Amino acid sequence: MTIDSDKFRVHPDTNIKLTKTPTKIEPFYKSKKKYHAVLGEQTAALSDQQELLYGSDRYALLLIFQGMDASGKDGAIRHVMSGINPQGCDVSSFKQPSAAELEHDFLWRTYLRLPERGRIGIFNRSYYEEVLVVRVHPEILKSEGLSEELSNDKNIWKDRYRSIVDMERHLYNNGTRTIKFFLHLSKEEQRQRFLARIDDTKKNWKFSISDMKERQYWDQYTDAFEDCLNATSTEHAPWYVVPADDKNNARLIISSIVLDTIKSLKLSFPKATPKHRAELLALRKHLKK
């Protein structure tokens, strides 16, 4: 199975319109059995590539997941990364900033969670919340300790986009490859998933009144996401808009993109120096005795 990842990429020279971008497409699997088989193959391949990433210790991979509530971020992370060695992977979720975090710039709290070389870092929501939820609810800026001049600056979002792009360029120049996924969910599919969370008592914990309140801002979030994607998708840190109404299809698309990205690094395990190889052969001789 071949998935053209470029089909979902937001290119810097384009101007994506989310209302004209599908939330559901023809699936890349013909049955549930086929879906599990393909995902299994991809997760196995990801496991091999992750070992190469860890062994070569030259690059880090940062995966960012953004989307509306119930878009499937948690499930995508759980299923796509199921074969990854936990020792080489870290998942971070970013919710409301703490008092200490609010004393720093809006990117500071994510600096501490960036992956080391050889590792995969996964952000379930990220610093992009600062140009999404904060833009939809500008009153949040008042709690961030900014001066009145800064919080009332009409260019604040453009300035934050620029800060983000500059940081991601800096990461790229130092070996971190960043892939950003926007799980594109329809409002109707969100409604159905909310209903499912209410009807299934085991999923009640996933739904709250605040989720319903945020749904009222659907159009504002769409505008915020659209501007964000167009302003911050670059060659060195691209955004991918993944149709998310079909969870299984979304997971196949995501795993394919991650796999292609790591493969593009053309990694290899470090080769032993002649001296090290001689030492190993001497140890082998000793062990054979």
C-alpha cells in the first residue's frame, strides 16, 4: 500500500481553506482485517526505523498533534506508536499553563520537553495552543503577564507565528525533524463522538461541559487553525492536514508520513572503528573459551 503524503501536506506557497478540505476520503484499506494488517506492517517498520534513529544518535523527531476535541489525537498516538520502544519515545500533553510557566515566554514550557537526539518526542497539543485557543479566547492573554502594550498589539499573532517558525528552524538546524499533524474533523462527526462518549459510561471521563462550550466557537477555531497552518507550515517543519472522520484511515496516513520522514534521513548504525572491532574480536575469543 502506498500513501502519497504530499497530498496532505500544506505547502508554503499555498493558501489552504479548511472549509474546502475534506474531512473524509476514500479509505486506504478494504476491510477492518486489512486495516489491522497494514497498520501492523507500518508499526513494525516504524519500530525498526526508531531503533536506527536511536542507534545513529544524529537526529531527533518531534511529532505534534493538534485538532478539535474528539479529533482522535490520543488514539492516533496510541495506535501508530504502539510498536515503538518506550525507552526511545516521550509523550507530552500540554493543557492550561501553571503559574510558574506563565512567568516565562509562551514557548518556554515546551523547550523542556523537546526530544534528545536519537529519540522521538510527541506533543499532544503544543505551543500552537498559544495561537489557537488563546486567539479564540484573547482574555487568556491577560493571565500571561504581558504588558498592556504587548497584549493589545494587533500584530501579536503574526509575531507569535514568526517566533514559532524561527524556533522550528533552529531545531531543524540542530538535527530535530518536526512533523505537525492537524486532524481535520467535521462538526457532525464531533457531535457523533460526543454522543458516544455520553452513551458509553466507560468514556464519560472523556467528555466535559467545557468541551461542549468550546464547540460553540467552531467557526472561530476553524479560522484560527487556517491562519496558523498557512503561516507556520514550512519546508523544514511541515503541517499535514489529515482527514479525521475515519479514525483508521487517519492512523494509516499518519504512520505512513512518520515512516517516510525517518526513512528520508537515510540512517545507519555507527560502524566500529578498527580498534574497537579488534577489541570486540578479542572479547569474542575470550567468550568462546
